[in-house]
Amino acid sequence: MRNKLLKHIGIGIIFVLSQLLIFQHLSLFGTIADPVLVFILWTALRYERHEVLFFAAGFGLFQDMMFDTWGLNMFSKTITMFLIYKIVSRNTEVRLIVWQAFALIFGAAFIHNIFYLGLTSFLNVYDYPFSP
């Protein structure tokens, strides 16, 4: 159990670093991928809720340290996993079809981005050219 946990923590750090070094520079229509969120969704299939919340908070804080957005990723990833853990963990015994996995990742990313953008607009951390 301990070796598996350390291995997954190391893989999570690699995911954060890959976002910092690679995915940050690959944008499609002004958006970038968040492989850390996909990794945390994958850990929800393997671990209990409290462990997944620690993963989300830890990797979100590490991601915030790298991108200088202190607390935004940590909050949005933790609250996202708190809300959708039951949906993800329900599929541990059943193998998802490709479109179901895509829909699950898309829904989690949508919820994550709603919290992230809502928190940034509430705190006025970033200036967006679009203001409703």
C-alpha cells in the first residue's frame, strides 16, 4: 500500500511538471489541457474519498505554486472531486465506453472551470478582456 501510494504521488508530480513544461504551451482556441485533473479523476477509481481529496488538495497546491495562482487550483480541484467522487467511484467495477469516459472527463472539467473562473472573477485575480 505504501509503495503504491508513493508511486502515485510521484506520477502526480510528473503530471504537474508535464503541465508546466508541455501542456501550458499547447493551446487550442485559447484553452489548455489539465492533465492533473485527469490524474485525480483516475485516483478516484483507486482510493477512498478522503485520500482523493488529499490528492486533489496537494496536487492543486503544487500546481498553484508552479503557476503562481495560490489556492485557486487547490480549491477548484478539491471541491470538484468532493462533488463528483460518487459518480466516478461508482464505475470501478464497470469498464466505461469511450464516450462515457469522455463525458465524465468533460463534465469534471466543466465543473472545475466553473469554480476556477468563478473564484478568479470573485477575487479579481485576473483581468479578462470579456466582461459581461
